[in-house]
Amino acid sequence: MAVKNSGPFRFGVGMGFLFILLLIAFFWAEKVRTFPDPRANVRILDRNGRLLAQQASEKYGLRTWIPLEGMAASLIEAVLNQEDRRFYRHFGVDPFATLRALTKNLRGGAPQGGSTITQQLAKILLENWRGGRTPRSLFWKTAEAVVALDCELHWSKRDILERYLNSVYLGQRLYGVEAASQAYFGKSARDLSQEESVALAGHLRRPNQEREILVLPQTVFLAPHLAQMSLERLHGVEENRGSDRVVRTSLDAEIQTLAARTLSREMHHLRETDPKLQGAVVVVDVDSGELKALVGSEDFGDASRAGQVNHALALRQPGSTLKPFTYFLAFLHHRNPASLVLDAPYHFYLAEDRNYTPRNFDRRYHGLLSIREALANSYNIPAVLTLAEMGTSYYLELLHRFGLLSLKESYDHYGLALTLGSGSVTLLELTQAYRILAKGGEGEEERKAAFLVTDILSDPEARRRAFGDAELMSLDRQPAAVKTGTSHDSRDAWALGYTPRYAVGVWAGHPDNSPMPGLTGAAAAVPIWHGVMARLHEGLRPLAFQAPPGLERRAFCRADDCGVAKADWTGKETPFRPQVPPPEESFRLLAPTDGDRFLIDGEIPRERQKIFCQARLSSELQKIAREEDLPLRWLIDGKEVARSQSGDPRAFLDLAPGRYELRAAVGEFKTRAARVRVEEVAAP
């Protein structure tokens, strides 16, 4: 049966279908318009929002977004005159130009444009959504028109123009007028002249024409090595289809620039002596622990000196810069700066015919020294002897607590030479460790120990014997603690130091780890350290290092020389008696002796095979033990395993098969170590 009035019905169905299509089209256009822009860069900012580095998208290139107000008026005028003179009078699509293009395409001619700026932006949005270029066809031309209309409905003309000028391709993997202006003219789009604006607008029609690049478009940087560190953390993350990834850092752009310029200036002078020299600087805020500057090399672009290597993260031997932590450990064990240590020839028997004989840098011996003198002048033998008393295992544990986690081997791998820098650390972690010294460590005892180390390292008179006046190791009016270091064969030169405000670390050396004849930490690193520190404190009120509660200065008469009374720090509750290492006969092991070997039978109960130990104490030491009620302690590998009375200095120790280091101790006095071996006899 025929349907009456079918014409109006079909018209209604058609209009409904067309309405649905339009809804679908504009719903789809909304998705396209709001699709995140994949041309995301990584922008690294300092603490105040200043750009330190910018890494372009590996897939798309470089773009820097700026507001419309940040563009030269001549540039906006040039773009509108060339691309869309009726931009402010149409609704996103120019009907006459579109009709002309559609007619030509329907007749089978070559596809022809006539796009407005809004349509060009729509094309960019479609390519973002599609993940690639759109074909030149009627379908995609229609799609551009739909998206353009959607843009006009939701965005103002100002927003459309700003988005277009920040997204349009301008050749050489550059997107947006700011990135192109910086690359082609070396200036911001705000500062373009009339002629430069016209030239840049011309790239909209010919983006692939050859033009000299004035700056590297892939990466813009003030802190290139920090940029490397930040980008490595982002490596492997899927490219973010959104706004630029922003990495906010604790760096201060002014301090970063100051450190970089100081390093460059001093390297220029040092390379007159050693052309291969390279350097690095790290600045850390003492109070917060925040990284303020990281200069990984003097010139990032200098391939001949491995400029792109971040030498602040390179593993290098730290030389004497670890000695302060040796004495920090001694201060935790109730030593004080006036305690005496011996600087004399000393031979260590280790094991399996391996021996160790430490020597001082000046190849001389200086006799009895206070810890203040030994540390300030960086003598090697007293540091090794102190570490031998404290124990290498405890020392390595302490270094780990200070953040020197690059020391990954066991304590017996490093041995006693660890205090002289036998391990490898990075400048960054070493500077952070010195910052902890400056801050004072954790707990009351650590704060005392840290201050005692600081007081020595900031004492110019104490270091005069080895360093002379050393003016560059001090600052005008501002107290500063500093320690130098030179690794074996002068392969690394270091200067680490701090004030109450900043900790600064400097490394200098050859990138290939070859020796630097004649260069030391004092000669190569200290001038850089002083230059950075002096600039950091310009115009600032001097701050003194404050002694924590529980310390006081007392006059004392050194036990080996009572001619002149001196004063130094000590704990209020600690007996203030400078410790003189007793002669060997005054406190020594009678049994066992160094190198003894014991055999035990596995079939006999262990408690019947204990090892007899006996010590000899002088009458003076016995008197001290009685007055202070000190027991005789027996130490195996630095740990107490038994006690006896000083009047009866004997003990029987149950030792399993293995190698041991045995000592006897009374208070702060210890015997020389006896290294013994216990072996189990195999059954016949």
C-alpha cells in the first residue's frame, strides 16, 4: 500500500539523519580539538622557574610555547597578511575559497587548498589525533572544515591565533614561532624586526627551504649535565601526548652560572700547564641539602676533553678527602683534637705475606702529633694508624651512612688504605657527605664529632706546616672548612669544603684517568673551590661555626712536651688527657703472638680447646685502670668478646676455624694486633 505524503516523510528522515551526522561530526571534532598535542618537550627549570634546559621531542622536534602578547606585532601582521587577511571577519571557513577548492577537486583536478588560519590549525589538530599527515582529499578537507567550525565555537580568535602560531611547522624540526625565531635569528619572537617577521612568515609557505640555524634546535641548556640526569630518569617512558613535561629542580640558575664561569676561568689558567685538564663543580645548600649547582665539565661541547661526560658522577679515587671521616669516628670514641697520634715508620702484616707500609706525601715522619695537626696537615700514617684502632668495618659502615654508597666492596677489599682513598666515589656524593659534616650529623655525639672535624679543617694555623699560608684555603671574614685530596699518581685532584651556608666540591683531572705530574688538590682544585665560595658569599653576613652543647675549650699540657700550655676542645664529661701511644713494652700481648697458628680437633669438645690469651700492662696503666675502674677487654676483629680484670690480664677464648685479629684494650689504650689462624685437624 502506498504511503501518503512520502515526500515530507523522506525529507524529515533525511533531515534527522543529517542532524545525527552533524552531531556525530561535531562530537568527533570535539575529540580532535581536545586531543593532547604530542609535540611535547622536556623543560627543566630551576627553583625559581627559570629555564635550565629544554630537550626536543625525539619524534617531532623543538617547540617553545609563548603567549600571543609575547610575539612581535610585526610578526602577527605579516602572518595575517600572508595567510588569512579576513581572519577576524569569517567564522573559521572561507565559503568562497572552500567552494572553489571543492569544485576543482570534484572535477578531478589536483587537490587545491584555500584554507583559513583556523582550518590550518584544524589540520594540525587532525594530524595530532591521527598520528601522522592527513591525505589531500575531499574527505579530509571536509574534516578540516568541521574541526575548524568546532574551534570557532569554543575558542576566541585570539586563542586560535595563539595556538596556530605556537604549533605551525617552520622547518628544521621547529614548531612555533618562538623556537624558529631562536634558531634562525638568535632572539625571541618578541624582538623580531619587520624584515625578520616577513622572512619568518615566509617559512609558513616554504618550511623546508634551507636556512642557517643559529642555535642548536634539539637542546637548549644552561645545565646540560643535569639535563642529562633528568632525561635519563625519563628514558623509557612512553612519549607523553600532552603538554611539555616539566622537571622542576632545586638548582639556582645564578649559582649554576657562577660555578660554570668560575670553573671555565680557572681551567683557562690551569691548562697553560696541563692542556688535558678537565673539571667539575657541585654546590649544595647546607641547611636543606638541596643541589644548587652541578657543572659536570668545563665545556659540554668539548669532545677532546670528554665534555659531555658528567664528571660529577664519574667514579674516581678521592685521595685524602676521606680522612675527616676517620677522625670523626675517632671523636665518636672519645678522642679529641688534642689526642696524640704517632707519625713514624709503621709496617702492617696483613695476611698471606701481604704487607702494607703507609707513607706520607712529603716522605717524612713527624713524630708525635695531635689529631688537629695530623688532620689539618693531611699526614697519611696517623690516619692509617687511627683507622687500624677504630676498625675498617666500622669505618666503611660510617662512610655508607654519610652517603658514599659507591663503596660497594667489603671492608677487607679496601683495607687500611681506605682512609687514603683506595675506593672510588663520585664528586656529587662526596659533596653531600661534607654537607652532612657541615650540618652536624645525627644525635648529640655526632654533632660534637662533626664540629671537632670542622674546627680543625677551618684552622689555618694548624695546617701551616704542610700548606704554608694557603690563602686560597680561607675566605675573607667568613670561616670555611676545607680539605684537599690527591689520588695515587696524581690522577685526581680534589677540594671539598663548606661554610654554614654552602658545601662546595671540586674535582680536577684527566678524563682518561692518566697522571697529572706536579698537580695536587691544593694546586688544581683549591683555586676553583675558592673562586666559587668567594662569589657565593659576596655581600653576605659572615656566619661562624657554632659549637654544640657538651663541648668546651680547656688548657692542657701535652704529655710529651709540657713547656707551653695550649687550649683545645673536649667533651665536658670526658677526662681531658692527651693520649700518648704507650711504648710497646708497657701494654702488649704475651700470648698469642702475631702469626700464630692453632689446630683444633673436631672430635674433642670446643670448650676444652680454648685459646689462652695473656697481656702485659705497665704499672702506670694498671694504676689508670684501677682509678677509673677500667676492665681489660679482649677484642676480636674490633668487637669485644670477653673481659678480665687488669690485675689478672688473662683469658681463654673459644674461636672457630678462621682468621682473626686479636687485641687487648684498657679504656682508650690498645695493644698491637696479633693476627692468628685457627684450623681444624682432619680426622685420620
